Amino acid sequence: MAVCARLCGVGPSRGCRRRQPRGGPAEAAAADSEPDTDPEEERIEAGAAAAAGAPGGRGAGPQSAARCSLLELPPELLVEIFASLPGTDLPSLARVCTRFRRILHTDTIWRRRCREEYGVCENLRKLDITGVSCRDVYAKRINPRVKSGRFMKILPDYEHMEYRDVYTCLLHRYRHILGLWQPDIGPYGGLLNVVVDGLFIIGWMYLPPHDPHVDDPMRFKPLFRVHLMERKSATVECMYGHRGPHNGHIQIVKKDEFSTKCNQTDHHRMSGGRQEEFRTWLREEWGRTLEDIFHEHMQELILMKFIYTSQYDNCLTYRRIYLPPSHPDDLIRPGLFKGTYGSHGLEIVMLSFHGKRARGTKITGDPNIPAGQQTVEIDLRHRIQLPDVESLRNFSELSRLVLDVRERLRQEQQQESGLEDGGAGGRQSPREPQQGPAQPGAELPAEKVGEAGGAEAAGAQPGQGQPFVLPVGVSSRNEDYPRTCRMCFYGTGLIAGHGFTSPERTPGVFILFDEDRFGFIWLELKSFSLYSRVQATFRNAEAPSPQAFEEMLKNIQSLTS
């Protein structure tokens, strides 16, 4: 009531017939058909004019400026004021009076809200696709027609569409699905990024580059899109398959969860049957044919993934994920990385920091370690000083250093347990074991975890890094790994049998190469994984709080535990 009174310039005792919300669309349409003149507005303006013109009236004094209301401002100024308000407040503002409702029909107001809140830059009146990438053209064409082997790009008719409809019927209605999501595809998971792309809302599936090229950019594939085909009517279309967009459906199941369904699954099938579908999928997923893959176990894993994921081509459920929050004292900037996982190919891992520990959580997974599990965990309190390059080539020397650190950790945990059982004061969390005396050549104290300190401790000049080479016998999918590293830490890696059976954490070495690359040596497997940062900017992916991020990690882990 107070807000309504301030906007209208009417006191609470005089009332305002526009302050109550209307019951439904019918009443709203009836209100739009009312005459432009408002008796209440005329009475207010007449009263204000009489007060201003009366001798000795209050309007003649300095207090007249205090009685000025929004109704007395020119329309162009009101347009500028209303365009700066959040779009969610504009419907309430339209109920104040007829003049406000008329002004809110100005399309420039809604165009600015679309641009500032959702990043829409295209002009409805001058929509042009020149200069648009092939990826965007594929995702945005409406009715694909094959002519001379090329797609004719036919876009919807936005000639008579208004930004108000785009905001209310498309952007605001589907705002809850914007951001990063993990599809529920059993152990394989995935990464979906739902964005506002021009006048479309498109769900892009992010795929790692072909194995083993970990430094290559990510690949993209549209799964669905939402756009306005007709005024005030949003259309959901499935983009799966090779026969163009077709009818789909989106349902918001609950907070931070939604599902998609394809209503025309025949568009997913190919004329050559399952064999042609498998060959096409293999070229897209792995960039090669089955004949090029000589490893029998790898062939079985690829065929298993195709059969499993094909079951989800008509209906999928997605759960929201957040990017990890960053802190000034983090070792490197947290985020998403692509990593090599042997015969399973490249997978997406989220690196996050939790006090004196860092964790790598799988966003995509495999039958051994499914998506959502913590693939590596790094103890930032226990730094490992690598030997010289010649000694490092000896796997036994590296193994001795790592196992010494593990034994020290075990003794510290036993000592903590004894202190807790005896009721001694000054307990320390088992997540942060006490520091024992550092052994020369094996471990550095936590206070020396600095970039310059790491280089000096390794015998290199500050800022140059330490020479690095993989020990003989350690396998790597990518031989083009960096030959210098900043520092190394003790860590554990999660290994398990097929179907996530008998999972256990085994010791390993975390190697930090630079801001965008790190590696991990799995001692028990004698294997090396190289990770490279996903170079992409994601909107609507920040966690509302650190607690919300931790809860998200627990949720995605519990789904596959």
C-alpha cells in the first residue's frame, strides 16, 4: 500500500483502485481494453493543479516539489526509469494505474531487460545470420531442408514479435533451467550448459576432445532448444539425431532438477539401423572407426557405452551443478578440467579446494569410477620434493618417497586417535594431521608451499620450475606432457573394479605444472593422468554459498555410491 501510494501520489486514506492484482488473464485483457483516461488520475492531476494555482496554497511554496509524483513526469523519462527496474517488478508496476500500464507496452523497456538480465543482443527487426558459426546455424535453424547437399537456414518470423513476449513467455518462464547440469546417464554422467543464445534457449552438451588430445578445445552438441514460434507461445524441440529438430517437452521436476522428453523418437533412428548409428556415434565420440581401435578391452568399453547411453536418447533427467568457489590462497584457480583415463578416454573433472585439501570430482565417469565420485584427493600439507631427473626415472625411488609420506600420515593418525581416547586437550581434526619432522628429500613443511619456495627447494632458480620426467614403466596416454613442474604433493586416487566394486584409495603424486595443467601418478596402476583446464566461460553457474556447493558435491556423489 505504501509503495502504491508513493507511485500514485495518493495517501492511504484516499485509496488506489489499481493496487490489487487481477485474478487471471481474462481480467488482465479487460483492463487492457479500458479507455486511456483514468478518472482517478484526472482527479489527482486536477487537485494538484488547483492547489498550485490557489493564492497562498501549498503548491505555490517551496513544498510543491515534495508533492510531485511520477504521474507528472514526461513519458520518455518514465520509460527510462521503468527500463532500469528488474523485469520481475514491471507487472506489479503495471497495476498501479492506466498510464503506467500504457507506458510499459513500450518495447524498448523489455528489450533492455532482455539484454541486461539475459544477454540478448539480437534485434527482432533486423535479425541476420551472416557471420554466425556453423554450430549456431545448426542449432538455430527452424525447418531444415536438404537442397544440393546443404541445409537451407530458415529462421522464425520475428517481424511481429515483441520483446515483452520474449521476456515473459521465454526468458522468464524458463529461467530456472539456465546454468550447468549433470545428466543422469548412469556411471557416465555428462556436462550440460543451458544458455540464452540469441532469441533461443539452447541446451549444449559439452564433450571432451578426442582421446588423447587433452589440450584441444571442448566439443559441443545441442540436445534441445526453446524458442517462440508464435507470439506468446514457446516451443520446445529435441535436437538429438540427424533428422533435424522435432517436438520435445521440458518439465521442471523440483528445485535444481528438470527433465527433457522427446515426443518423436523416430527422428533418432537412422536408415542403416543400429550398425549405422553405432558407426556415426563412434566417429563423433572417438573420432575414429572400430577398426582403428586394436585394444580388445577398449572395444568392449566403447560398445558398452554406446548400448548404455542409447537407452537415454528419449528421456533425460538433469541435476544442477555449481562451479567451485575460489579463494585468494588457493593453489591454482579451481574449475573444470579434461583428464586422461586410460582405455576410458578423456573425462571431465572438477577441481575444488577445501582448506588444506583439494579434490577432483568426476563430472563424467566410467563403469569403474562413475560420475560424481572423488577421483583424486590431494593433501596440501604434505609436499613432496622430487629427486633429480635421473633419480626420478627410477620408479622405485618415487615409490619410496610416496610410501614414506603415507607411513608418516598413518602414524600421525594413530597418534591423534590415542590423544582423543585419552581425552588430551588440543585435539586436531583427522582431516588435518599434525606435521611430523620432515625427512630430507621426501617432504617439505606446509609453510614452504609457495611457487618461489617450490622452485628453490627443488634446486631450480625461482620462477623457472623443476625439471620433470615420468619414471620408466609409468604409462601415459599423452606423451606430450610438460617437462617442468612447479611443485608436487602427496595424494590418493580412487580405483575400483568394474561396476564400482571394491573401491579403495591408493597413494599417488599430484604434480602441478602451471595454472591450467596438472597431473597425477597412480602408483599402484603405474599410470599417469594429465589434466588440462576447460577454457570456457559459464553463466549462471556460481554457487549461492559455500554450503550450497558442498551440498551439491554430496548429492552427486550419493547418486552413484
